[in-house]
Amino acid sequence: MKVLVTGGAGFIGSYTIDLLVEKGYDIKILDNFEPQVHHNKRPEYLNDSAELIFGDINDKNLWRKALSDVDAVIHLAAMVGIGQSMYQPVHYLSTNTIGTANMFEVILEDKEIKKQIQNVIVASSKSIYGEGTYTCKNHGILYPNPRSEKQLLENDWEIHCSKCGDYIKPCGITEEKPVQNLSIYALSKYDTERIAIDFGNTIGLPVTAFRYFNVYGPRQSLSNPYTGVAAIFLSRIKNNNPPIIFEDGNQTRDFIYVEDIANANLLALEKFDGVNVFNIGTGEPISILEIAKLLIELTNSEIEPTISQKFRAGDNRHDFADITKAKENLGFKPEWKTKDGFKKLVEWSETQDAIDTYKEAQEEWNKYFGG
């Protein structure tokens, strides 16, 4: 089988390609070496056995070339950055939404391509959920709205039940949770997911949409301030700057190692022939403060994280995955323990330059939305 991996030069894409090559697949890559990530250069880690097509997913003619002789597509190409998406909405929607629509339009228009393609896997994101899922001792499972500015200004960080006012406890998010799409990035990833699912159902094409939770590991860009909190913290630490933590640091996320993500992509390729969405995480919450402390420990740094007690509009308090559906349908099981995965990230980072651009990213945000 020949597989097209869009965004194959990227973090998740490159690990997916390495695994597929190891399993005997023939690989084609479509990538534009995004300047914000790759600085317009081919990354050294990119698998030499894969055929490379350089270009943009908004070019339909390039899609025709990329799709012409492949049996399956793993569509990972996207702009990534929640904060940045809020002041570059056209760029994010044109890349993530329209780029995906271009792929399906080409599949529809070309009968030979449509006949050849047997499977499509697309990258969605846990960001579509917004605030997490909670349970109230009086009212059961709840899907609360984002916290109000008034609540956050009072440094009241946790979530209250909208019915009784009690504090409520976070629990794993299932795929049935209503989405909130609190950023343009989240909206664009939901667009990606829904476009794929809708066309999959309409033309009878197997489609898997993966809602990835917080992915980390070697090959993350350490100089891109929009790449994810683990890389941002590590870049700060390597430059002898403290990680900046919003709120009180006790907000939780679900961090999953990149090789587990690559394995999920392989499982979808080999074991699933329906049309569906799946959470891909560990199911184990960890606080942002714990992540900062773990990275400081693993780098043997004496830096103390800065807990700002400030907040960002649109940030949710807790989210972590319920991965029951992926376990039952795909046999997915995350293999990497958190500390082991972060140890790998830190070891790799010792060979990498890291430019701390956190301050510049914050100034850019403040330019549009204030301090």
C-alpha cells in the first residue's frame, strides 16, 4: 500500500512515516516546510525513503499530483497555534479548512483517484471540546460553559455547577461531549474533522478523525512559541528563563507521547474501515505545574516556575481523554509513561538550539487583545 502523509515533515508526521516505513509501506509526503516550524528547510530527521512533493495544500493541482497513485491518506498538514489563530484567522481557516476541502474536491472530481483511495485519516484536536467534562454529586455529568471573566478576576479558578453552585470534579471527556470551539484554531480543526466525516459518509470512503490531546516528544519545534506548552516550557528552561504558568498551575491536561500517536495512525490504517471520530490521549490528567517541575527536574535546572495568577480568555480549566472508544474499536493502548516520554524529549533537546520567543508571542497577543 502507498500512503500519502501530508505535513509529513512535521512532528507527528515524521514519526508516523518512520513507523509506516518500518512496517513496509511506500510513502509519499506533501509538505511546505512551514517557515514558523522548519525555517523553509528540509528537517534532517525526514525519512529519505519517502517521496517528497514540496508545496501547499491550497494548491489543487498539487493535490492531484500527490493523490494520483496512493491508496490511503494521513492528513496532518495544518497551521497549529491557538493564540496565533485568533489574530490570523484567515491564514488558519484557509490552510486547515480550505486545504482539507481541496483534498476532497480533488477526490470527487477525479474518478481514478476516487477509485484508488481506500482510507483517509485526518488530524482533529482536543481543542474543539473547549472546557472539559465534569461530574456534580447532585447533578451527575455536566458539560459546563467557559468560566466568566468575573469569576476569573476573583482568582476563582475551578468550575462550579451551574445548577447548585458547588465545585465539580473533572472526569474523562468522551467523544459525545458537545464541542465549544473557543478559538479559530479549534474551529478550523473541527472543520477538518467534519469535512472528512461528511464526505466519508456521502461517498462511502472509510474516514478516521483523531482528536489528539497534548502531543509531546523529540522533534517538536523548540523555537516556535505556538507549538505546545511542553516545548515552550523547555525552551524557556534551556534559556535560563522560568516557565510562565497561568492561573494557579493546577489546571490539568492529557499529555501523550508522539510515538503513541504514530501507532494510533497505523492502527486506523490497518484495523478500521468505518467512518468515526476517536480521542487519542492517555486518559491520565497531569497539572501544568507538574509538567513544569518535571522538565526542571529532568534538565537539572534550579529555575523555579513563575505562577502568574493571570488568565487568558478562552482557556479551559481541565481536560483529559476518555479513550475507551479507541481501545475498543482500534485496540489502541498508549505505551509511554509520562516521565519516560519527557526524559526522551529532554535528552533530544540537549542536541538542539532553542530560541525563547515566548515574550515576543505575548507581545503579539497583547497588540490585538491587550495585556
